[in-house]
Amino acid sequence: MESSGSWDAIVWNQIEDPRSRRSTQGMDEYLLEDEEVHAQGHGVNLLNTDEAGIVSVTNFRLLFVSQATKSIVELGTIPLTTIEKLNDDVKLQSLPHKYDKNQPRELLQVIGKDMRVIVFAFRPRTKQKNEVFDALRRYTKPANLWELYAFSCDPSTVDKTSDPKSRLLKEYKRLFSKQFPKSGSGFEVEKDSMHKNLWRLTTVNSSYSLCSTYPSQLIVPKSISDEDLWQASTFRAGRRLPIISWCDPGSGAVLARSSQPLVGLMMNFRNNADEKLVSALCPQIFDPKKPPRKLYIVDARPRANALANGAKGGGSESSSNYPKSEVLFLGIQNIHTMRDSLSRLRDYVDAHGSISSNGTSSAVSLVGDRRNRGSTWGGGSLNSMTQFSSMLGEWLNHIQNILVGASWIAAQIAQESASVLVHCSDGWDRTTQLIALACLLLDPYYRTFDGFQALVEKDWLAFGHPFAERMGIPTVTENGGSQYELLRQPSLGNLSSSPSRTSLGPPGSSSNTSAQSQTSNNSSPILLQWLDCIAQLLRLYPSAFEFSSKFLADFMDCVFSCRFGNFLCNSEREREQSGVTSSCHCMWTYLADLRASGGSYHEHFNPFYDAASYDAPLVPPAAALAPTLWPQFYLRWTCPPESQGGGLESHWHSMSKKYAASIKAKEMAESRSRDIKMRMESMLADLQRERRASSSALAMAQKARRENAAIKRAIQSIGCEVNFSMNENQVDRTEEMSYSFRREADAGSQQDDNADLSVSISAIEDSLVSDTPSDQVCESLCPLRTREGCRWPHAACAQLGSQFVGLKANFDAFDRLSIEDCYFGPE
């Protein structure tokens, strides 16, 4: 967004900065960022499910936490801006069986725009109900725009890399890629194009002076000058002159939109600039083989309503004033009829669902004999079924009218190459529904996530659908005037204001204006009806859309919640004036991150999407456009199992969740297996090192054993004993001496590298010398043996072949004696 949309637009001395203080009252684990608690009630029962818990009113939602599970109850938690009505005087005809009638409770009913009706039961003779009710009345109807939760975030955390204006221009480039010059600011068809239609991009509305509810950049015929646009705008309600919304790249046919012409009661007012502009929307095909292109002017209203608007200065076109045109009426009812129809449907679904706000189940009762089986339904007679069919049929009839109208428009463009101009009274409710739905049928790109965003931002946001009025939330004002003055610019004729936006009194302060907006009767489920129509098309063409029905329901919930700034205010001008883009988080980013967190198995993805098979316009036959109740949205609170149990999509998502869980369990098992394998490899390496160390020690021990045995035999041969360990008992009785032996090796023997060897030998007393078998053999065979036994070393020895006088006389020779293993044989 440009510099005009910033925090400077907010007068901070009129409101308190929500980040200056934050009250949580022990609910930190349940609160979102910058969410604070204003009121709280303990021991509160949610009658729908007969569940006790804590109800809290925050600056964003009504929060209900279960006392048993310590978790948020989705049914009892609703954003404040989603609440349509509060009722503290509730009289229930039937109560749950567990409810003690002798202990009356104070009841509070909350009716939501999302088909939710919930009732809380507070403890009697306490102030909890009044505190919660007062907080709800205060924060569901904020005095000004900046009290909404969307503005409580830190502006520095808002992504400002892209703004709606640049995204709209990007969509224009996609639509008119052949006509978009690389260097210029306008559009021009290629020279070899068969249909020489010329379009251009104009910035005549850059300051929103031409039309305050249109975008700053408009696509118009190149043959129409800016002066013509100014003159044509005076002939349309709210200056909403005919503007191109979509162009067929193959045939050059266009889909345009506007508001009603100001022809008056007698339909005798005309405007040359308007007639010139409308005629330029239908460029002729210079091909003798094809018939001339036709222009259809589609009025979404019933013919009687269009004539009635003529009394207020409005009306509809006459085909005689617009060459080669045909005017048709679709008979779609106004916003008030739609609102009342949805309200009746919501009440009946709540009263006869499996989860009702009165705490009783209304499942089908079977009583009586077989002839009367099913004679009661939902606690009442068969008249209940008739009543339900009437209410359901009324709502579905409205949906069917929109579906049939949009399909007819798409068929004329795709099959006849005709151009179509669509309008209703103001050109921002029924017109937006038809234009956006026809674009969805004609252009496969709009059936993707990115295309859906581009379509919503183009036809709903940029072209000024009044979201603030339709949802009953405050918006900005200009110079302290009424918020509706921005939309009531003077125009020719006697139509002072649009029929759906009657005067609410003289201009006042922004606070008073916001209060009037909350009490005005202009709220209506226009966007919900459009999403319902898409859900019907998704049922007919389950492989044509990248997104699922669950995505549509979550998208509607995000819009209702006003948690993001995308759908605040009534027009692009008001959003720019309030600095919404630079001050609030983006809903599209939130939904994209939500999908990314779940991967390709996220429930927003349509598992049956086949882009290659549906890369052309969808033109459903009229017989197939018989809508059914959209269960994922209308039945999710009162009949949860039934709302998800009927379609292949829900079954696939259920299976995909189980598959994703099994994949996750498999990954965890594989991770544990890898850890165990790594630990085993580590232990095996340690074991191998231990084996190598053990083998080395064993080799050294064997070598030392052989050396010790050799030394022992050598020393024992000279009458001494080798001690390798200290014996405490023998220390005092032995005399330890060290000697070094060295001898010359034989000529044929191998030399050892470690020839020198030092040993410790001890000459022990004769009484300590044990008689070994070898000694006995030696004495028995010795010829020099006497009766006293062996007298060596005092006498001669036959084994040594020499006579020693005494061992002590030869100690010096021991120092020169070298003993090697090669001198001795194996053991």
C-alpha cells in the first residue's frame, strides 16, 4: 500500500493502545498473541453439549474452556464480530435431563452469522452473567474501526512486501497479456489479431474522484476518453459506470459490470457517453463467416423491482437505446430477503439438529405401528418436515437463481462469444455474485488457490463490495461525516442514494456513526451465498477445483472473524485511508501457511483435482443446477457427523489423515531404528577395539611367558630361582641379587634384537628348595651321586661337566652372561 495508508491515519489520543496493558486472568495458554481477557464466568454450562467450563470475553472472541478436558470447546468459542445477536431473556421449552429445574440458571443466548446458536447457563444470584453480557455488548459493537482485534498487532510484524493494488495490476496483466505493451501504461491488441478490440488501463480514478467505490486503476475501451468516463459516470448510481472485469483471450468478448442507470420512472433519461461506453464493450468481429457480436445487458433484479427503482430515479436500460443489445432480468431478490431467509433456516437447523441450543437431541423419532412409522420427526408432527422443506427450499431457490444466472452468462461468452454487462441496483451485491461466479466458470485459473485470491481481490474487494455494512462492523469516515457519505456522491437524476443504503440521519462523529452501522439493517449473507454456489459447483465438478469445500468454510470463518484486515471497510479507498494493509495481518498469508503446515494432505486441498481435464470453461446445463444444502457449513454445529460423512472428499481426508499418521509413525520408527543402528555400530567399534587390545595384550603375555620360561629354565639350571612377584613371607629369608647374563650365540642360530635381558634372581636356602621330579631323575642318573645325595656345587656334576668351588666365586661371570630364547628348545 502507498504511504497514504499508515498508522498516521489513527488518532491515538482517542483510543488506548491495546499493547500498553494485557489482562489474561490465568488463560495464557489459550490466548492468541495480543489477546486479552475483559470478563470471565466460572462454572458456566454450555447447554448445547451440557458441558461445564469457563467462559471468557476477550478483545477477539468469546472463549469457552472445558472444565473436564482443560481444552477449548470449538462450539462455544466464537469471534466477537461473528456474533449477530445476543439474548439474555431466554425461555427454553425443553431442558436437558441433567438440568435441575429446581435450581434455575441464568441463560445467555448467542446467535452467530455462521449458523451457530449457543446458550450458556450461569450460576444464579451472581454477577457473572451481567459482566459477560455487558462485555459482549461492548466489544461486539466497537465504537470505531481501530478497536477491532485486527489492529492490536504490532505494525512492524506486518508483511508489507505486497499490496492489493499491485496484485490487481498483476491480474490485469494476466488477463490482457496480449494487449499489454511492455513499456506503456495502456493496452493495445496485436496487429495480427482477428478482433481489433482496443483496451487501455486508465488512472483517471487514482484519487477516487471519479467513483469512490471503484479501484484506482480501471480497464476501459481505448476509444473512450477520460472525459467520456466522467460524463458516463453521472448516469449511473453511485457513479459506478460500466467497467471491464474479464476478457476472453480467444474471442475478445468481455464481461463488464456497473450499477443501474438513472433513467427515471418513465425511462426517458439518456446519456450519450454512457451509450457510447456500453457499445464499445461489444467490439464487432470482422469475420464474414461469423455473425455480429451481441451484447447482453443482464439486470440481476426482478423486473418489478427494477421498475420500482425507477420511481426513485433508477431503473433499467432500454434495448432500443443500446444497439445490438438485449436486456434480461434474473429475478434475484435483495439483501433483506436473503438475510431473513438465512435466519429462518438457521433457527430450524438449530431446533432440529442432533446438537441443539436447548440441550436436547432432535433425532428422528419412530413411534406407533408400521403404518405410522415416522409420524413424528424432530419432536413434532409431519408438519415439521413440510416446514423444513419450505425453509430449505426457499434458501436453495435463492442459490439456484444465482447459479442459473451465472451459468447463463458464462454460456453466452463461451459459446456465442457475446459480451455481457451485469448490474443490479448498486452494482456491489448481486452484481458481484454473478460476475465472480461467471469468471470462476469461464477461467480455470480462478479455480486454483492463487486464482481464487485474485478473483476475490478483484471483484469483491477492489470493486467495492461493502463488507463493513454487510457484516455490521464499523468503518472509517471522512472529515467526521457519516460513513455512508463516501458512497453517496451526487449524480444526475433524482436518485439521491442507493435503495439499499437509506439515510441514517445527519452526519455525526465517527463513534456515533459506528453505532448506527451496528444497528443498521444492511447486513446480509451475500458472500456466503457466493461460496455456497461454489460448493454446489464443486459437488458437480469434483475434479475441477484445486481447493476443497472445507477451504471455503474456513475462508468464510476468517472473513467473519475480522482477525485480518483484508475484508475490513467498504472499498479500496476506505482501506487505504485507514491504513489496513500496513497495520493488519493478511488472511491470504495465514491460509497459505496453514496449507503449508499440512503439506499435500491438508484438508484445504482437493484430492481429486485434475487441472489437465478441466482447462476449459465450465458450462453446466440448467437441469444439473439443482442445489442441495451445503453440509460442511450449515450442519457442522448441529449435526457434526452428518456434515462430513456424505462425500468422497471427507472420506479421502479421513483416510489421508490416517495415512499421514501412519507415515509419521513410520518415520518415528525409522528414526528410532537409525538411532539403534548407530548405537550398535558404535558398540561394535568399541568391541573391535577391545578385541584388538585384548589380542595385543594376549600376544604380549604369551611372549613374556615364553621369555620368563626360558629365563627360569636357564636360572634353574644353575641352581637359582627366578621370582617375578614379591612374597612378603620370603623377603626376610631370601637374598635378592641382580645379574646380567651374556653369551655368544652359535653360528647357526638367529640373533634376537632384544638380546640383553635383566632379571632378578635370588639364592634361597636349601631348605626352601623343593624336591622336583627333575631333581630326582638327575640324582638317580648322576654317576657322581653319593649316599648323601647330590653334592653339587661342592662336588662335581655330571650334567654340567665341570666342578665349581662355589657360586659366589663366579658372580662376575653372570654379569657377562647373555641368555636368549634360541638357546633353548620348546617347552
